[in-house]
Amino acid sequence: MANTNITNGQSDSKDIWERHNKMMVEPLSENDQEVYQIIKNEKKRQTCGLELIASENFASRAVLEALGSCLNNKYSEGYPGQRYYGGTEFVDELERLCQKRALEAYGLDPEKWGVNVQPYSGSPANFAVYTALVEPHGRIMGLDLPDGGHLTHGFMTDKKKISATSIFFESMPYKVHPVTGYIDYDRLEENARLFHPKMIIAGVSCYSRNLDYARMRKIADENGAYLLADMAHISGLVAAGVVPSPFEYCDIVSTTTHKTLRGCRAGVIFYRKGVKSVDPKSGKEIYYNLEGPINQAVFPGLQGGPHNHAIAGIAVALKQTMTPEFKRYQMQVVVNCKALAAALIELGYKIVTGGSDNHLILVDLRTKGTDGGRAEKVLEACSVACNKNTCPGDKSALRPSGVRLGTPALTSRGLMEEDFKKVAMFIHKGIELTLEIQNSMNPKATLKEFKEKLAGDENYQIKVNQIKEEVEKFARMFPMPGLTDI
């Protein structure tokens, strides 16, 4: 009897092991149909919709293949040649290649610039820079979030410190002019003299004009401050040489790798190295001390093992940036953005700053009598993806006046200037419907009540579906980059 049990146990164990081995090689469509279906639905949404979120793009097939490779399996805490794990000869080779390409992509001399490609994304990259170079409670100045800055640049309100940057460091924002929408550099210079920041951040999340890096360098030097450029939004445009480069003026440059750069979701930090200056009295060379503190802040300070599959995706994307095709793409991103802005202005919309130098515009809907939250929801229902955004002069972030629109993703699908004129018309139809719904309600109706009206009124749903059908018919005309099997 005992022998029978042993035999049965061995048989059961063999069956389980066979199923285990099968599970390890099954495609996702067989192994997890729920997740597979969600991904299919998202792929359909991306393919059939118009993606106008300025921070999004479509990665190439090669980038996605690298991201889904066996490199996901490997731990490699440390840096090339100095790892805490064995079996790292190939990830060392990969990381060095990625670093080499990062410097080449932006035309940087490896004697004067170094780069860390391990940050998991842009926010950890920025926090690593602050941790490395700004002492606890040290002072930082970044563009205010409601004026087009980013959370990681130190956003806080009069009631709460929102960003971890504002919790661990002391932050003071600089602003845009409430009428022109342009950064008020004179006021930045004046406030910097009073605040004495340790670091000034030249970076944006929703600002459609080129930054004056030379002016910001001058302000930083007057205060003995580091100048950090957060070029996350424009990194692809910088690599292609279609917007001014921050590298000439800045001490440190951080970026994400998935926006205009069109790679996977990750972050990179560039830092100056070598001779900084010469002491006028002694003639002794003074060297930058950025590499060690920044590398130590990334690991072991804030992160564990690097995501080697993401570093591979970055490397692939960086190789693509160094092609004539990529430069042509980035030029088209800017041309398309200008075309979208012009078409919307012709339709009666107000564009903050009156236009764009880069890949995005901010549409101020106050002159139309509505706001970004309501417009965003109607456009989303019509398969047009964008995001609500505050405009200069807004009193509350809870009811932002504008919508942010960007051209990188749709340009990756092949849309040209004439196509963006049609996109502008779809946006116009969505906002006209927004106004129609809004005007049928109590002027004091909340956004929640507006959404309920949008979803629950049969007449409005018919109108939404009419616009949606037009949008999706148009969107399906353009190919979708990436993997074709999902």
C-alpha cells in the first residue's frame, strides 16, 4: 500500500512538472487570457484613437523586443566592472554601449561629459541629482507646476508639500508672465538673488517655447548655483538638433527616454566632468565633482539593481536617434505642431504664447467658455486622447482652463501637416459638443455631474459616437509602430 502511494506521488509530481514546463513556454494568449485581452484592448485603443498626449509616443519594434528580452532576468547591482553579482560580462558590455551611444547622440566629448543610464525613470533621475548635489533642506528653484513645470521640480501649495522634492528640499518656483505665457526671467533673476538657490532647474512639462539657457546660466552663476536641465520632453528634438541644446550651458542634464526620444520608459543623467576652472591665484585646475556623488545617489542611494532590459531599450533608441530618418521625424514633429496650432487658431482658439517652438501646445479654453476637465472627458469619449492642464492666471488646479496637445505620437504614425488640420477639426467638434452639454446644465454643475450627463444622455451619446466613428476611421488609415502580434 505504501509503495502504491509513493508511485502515485511520483506520478502526480511528474504531471505537475510537465505542466510547469509547459507554462514556462506558453504564449501570453494561452497562459493568461485576461491580461492578454486587456493588452489587446489597449492596442486597439491606441490604433483606433488619436494620441495627442504630449508625453507619449510609440516605441519601435526593436525597442520593444529589447525590453521584452532575457535581460529582464539579470540582476547587476553596481556599475560596469564593479558589480555585486557574478555573470555580468554581457550586461557590462550593454551598459557601456548604452553610455557610449548616449554621449554620441548628443555630440558630447567623453572627456568632458559622463552619463548614468540606470535611473528607472525621469522622476528618480531628478531626485538622484538633488540627493547628490543639494544638501537636505537645500534650496531649489524650478518652474511652477501650474505654469508648465513638473512635479519633481518642487511643487507645493500653501496647504501641502506635494512633491517629495518640496518635502526634503526647500523649493521656490519661478513663474510665467500671466498675459504672455512666457517665462519671466527678470523675476526669476530677482527672486534668485533673494532665495540663494543651490540649484536652478531649466525644465518644463507644458511650455511650448525654447528655454533661454544662456540667461539661466547667468542667473545660476550670479548665485553660485548648479544649473540642471530637465529635457525630458524635448530630448529627441535636442538629439536631432531642431531645438537649442542645454548642454552648452548646464552642469547636469536629466531626461526620460520615452517621450520625443521614442524609447522605453526609463531615465538618464548626464553630468560634466574634467576641468571646471583654473584658480586665478594659484593657477591650479579645479575639477567637477559630479560623477561620484550622482552615481552613488542612483546606486546604492536610491535604487537597487538596474533594469537591464530597459537599458537595452535605451541603447536601441539612441542608435535610432543618430539616423537621418530620426532627424527628419523630429523636424516633422515641430512642423506638425505648428500646423495644429495654426489650424486651431483659425477655428477661434487661443494658444498660450501664441504658438510653439517644439512638440506641444497649450489651448486656453476660457475664451470658449469651458475648461480642460470637461473638454478632456468629451474628447476621450470621441477617441481623442489629451490631458487637461492649467493655463497662466488659473486660480485653481482643480478646474484647469486648458488642454495640452502634442504631436510626437501621431507623427510616429506618419501624420503630416494636412492630417493635423483634420485632427484640429475633430478637436473642434469635441469641444463644440462639450459646450452643448455644458450649456444644457446648471452653470454650477460639477465635473462629476457633467460626466454623468455625458454618459447617461442618449442624445449626447449618439453625437459622441458620430464623432468617434469619424475619428477611428481616420486613425485606422495610419500604421501603428511596434509589435504586430499584440
